[in-house]
Amino acid sequence: MAPATLNKAILWAAVVLAASATAQDTCATVEENTNITVLKPWTLDYSTEQTQYWSTYSGDLKPTCILEPETPEEVAAIVSILRGNNETFAVKSGGHNPNNYFASVSGGPLISTKKLNEVIFYPDSETVRVGPGNRWDEVGEQLDATNYTVVGGRIGNVGVGGYLLGGGLSFMSAQYGWAANSLLEATVVLANSSIVTVSQTSHPDLLMVLKGGGNNFGIVTSYLLQAYPQGDIWGGNLEFTATAETNAAILSAVRNFTENYPDEKAGIIVTAERTLSTLLDIWVMFLYYNGPEPPQGVFDEFLAIGPTINTCKTQRYSALLSGNNWAVVKGSVYTIGTETIPLPSAEEGPEIMGSIFDHWVNVSNTAQLVPGLIASIAFQPMPKQIASLATSKGGDMLDLDDSINRIVVELDYSFLFKSDYAKIDSTMRATYDGIGDIVKTNQASGALPSDVFLPLFMNDGFYPQDYFGRLRPEKLQLAQTVQADVDPDGFWKDRTGGFKIPST
């Protein structure tokens, strides 16, 4: 953005702030002093927007209004008004994060990035500018004709904004790293309402903390991402009926796949699903290969187990992402949690992987009377090469080393009624705490390496988990330093939700 344009934006924001000094209600002030779209309660557009959350509990929280800015300047104007009052607020991209108040709010304004939805491909630099209001299948659809793509979400309905700020694990991560590793530049509205362009040459520390630092530093209004050539891909789902034999075979296969990663163009998510009301136990596997067909040997160990359903085929990447949207459980309260484990050896693998799976089964059984309960555990390979790629591209907040292979475990509980949230809250904590205990026990016995770095993956984190406390001390210190610089008054820390940086 040119300096003159930036100065004009700041001047406009200052004028709006002055207008807000006598009106403490953000919604009314925005409506009276700007042309920003304001959706009011009890209107159809407001109600429709509130249904876009993955968790109905988040949608049940009622903002005083929904603001839909279309430009960075309009975002800056909203921030100026908010600084003139003490209202809590939230910023929403796709509504995937189910932690209440992370992207949802009650009794304050919601800033929706829905209209910040540009997707601009620059063929000369092989880059794409993407607005946070997009979902990943929308980005894929607009890029299909270019035969390029960006590193993004694995389910199309996931929003761009929170995904990138949380690091972003992708089907393409073994080939290109975390999604955040392909972030070249960001346009950010800071707490003082200034609009800055962040890159490796301008505010490099701020660029670093955006790569896995969450919403603690400002509102990102656009991301400039490295693009990569891509034609047709191959992928889909495999489904297996869960039996003792199948469980052991799949757990062994995902362990082997992670250690002996067969092809950097391949990506998988291996999930077990339980619907306790109907006693349905299945495995669903998401597969991806960056090419029209995978070579022999890439997925053979999984295919040999004998899936009951196989939807894998050659298709466009956006079609794969849209096809994976079936996994979004609409109409339910939804929770998510995570743990990171070091990959066990082939010798120790059956016992350790089996104990983690059995622990999940046993804990989920304690919630079997919760109406509509669906329990899920996902094993997401994190081979050494992802850490190496991330380092080669300048690093990120997770700062993984390539000394060990890891698995990122994702845990999900969906259920019908928010009155059961307290029960599932304790169930979720018991699930990830127990997995952590299994890791520690096996480290103490020597079955797992003990001197290893095991951070948490922000995008999969449950609200009480200590994301920043699990980072390397130097990354935590960087986050604290940058926050003190760009938000000395604690605007983002005190006024909106998310994983918060602990004080120094």
C-alpha cells in the first residue's frame, strides 16, 4: 500500500475514532459513521452467518452485530472504534475453530472477514494473494484454471484465516512444509489501527510470529502465498470396519508410513470414528497424491488391509477438497483437542500405538450416554522432512527439528446439546492428558526417546491447552517481544479470545 493511501486510511480511522468517543456501542458507531455492512440480530443475513460455524455452540453465542468490512481501511476503522470503548469482540474467517470465543462472541461485535475474499494469481512471481474470507475449496476452484495451487486445508470448508495463523497442516506438507511456510507477505491491521505490509524485509519478526502465533498481533486482511504447479491429483477416502485385527493393521501401517515416508507427493489422515449410540466403529482414511495416479507401493499397505469403500480417483484438487466436506458434522456441538507423540520404533509400535488407541476407546466410552456423541481420533504423520522443509523456508513458531519423526494426534467429540458441554470438556481433557501420560511413561521406560521436542499444533488445540508453553523458549520470547511492540496495551490479549501469550 502506498504511503499516501496508508496515511489517508489512518486519518479516516482517527476521524471515526473521534466520532466513537461519545458513542460506546461499536455497532451503532460503525453504522452511523461508515459504509461498512452491519448485520443486525433477528435479520436473515445475521442468522445465516451464525449458522456458518462448525460448532452450533459457537453459533449460539450472539454478537451485538456482525460487521463485514471489505478493505483493510474498513478493518482499521472498526479497530479505531473498538479502541474507544471496552467491548469484547471476535474475528471470524471460516468458523472452523470450535473453541467458544476464539472466533465467536456474545455481547460484542463480530468482525466477519467474509468480504475480504480476493484470490489473485500472479503468474510472473508464481504467487497468490488470498483474503481470509475464503474457504480452501473456493481458493482451489479459482486456481484450477491456472494449473497452480497453494498449500492449504485438507477439508474444503475450512477457512483461510485461522488455518494459516495456526500453522496449517496440509496434504502437501511433506512436499512444501506447513502452509505458513509458504507465507511471503501479509497485510495486517495493528492494534493502533495502522495498516502494515509484513514481509521478510519489512517487519520480519512480525512475519515470523504470524506463522503459528494465532490472532495475537493484528487482523490479517490478505496473505501473499507461494504458488506451486499442479495439474490433476489423485485422492479420496478409504473406509474400513473396525475389528481388533483391522485396528492393529491400520495402526501399524500409519506408523510405517510415517517412518518410511514413501513419496513426498503423498498425504494422508487416518481417522477412527465411533458413534456410540449406534455402536458403529469404523476407520476413515483421507488420501492424496500430487499426480494423476500414485506409483505402486505408496499406499499399498493400507489397500492390502481391505477397505469396504474406496472413493479414490483422479480429479482436480478443488474437487477433492469439496468432496472431503462430508466430514464436517453440521448441527452438532463440536470440540477439538490434540497431542504430539514421537513415532515409536517398529518393535515398540504395536504396544504404544495400541495403548493410545485403547485409551481413546476407553475414555470415549465414559461419554456414551451423551446424546448424538461421535468420537474421533486422527493420526497425522509428521515425518522429519516436514521439519527440514520448514527450516529451509525460514522457519515458523513450531520450530520442529528433524531429529525424530512425530505423529500429530487430533481428537474430536461432536454431540447434540450444549448442556452436555461440561461432560465432554472433562472427557476431552482426560483423552489428551492420558495420551500425554502414555508418552511420558514410555519415555521413562526407554520405549520412546525422552529428550525430544513435542509442541502442540494450534489448529487442533482445545482452549485450555498450553500452546505457547509448549513452544521453544526462544519462540515464546519472540512472541512476547513482538506483542509488546505491536500491542503494548494488550488490545488483542484482553478484548478477544484465542490462545494467549503468557506474560514475561
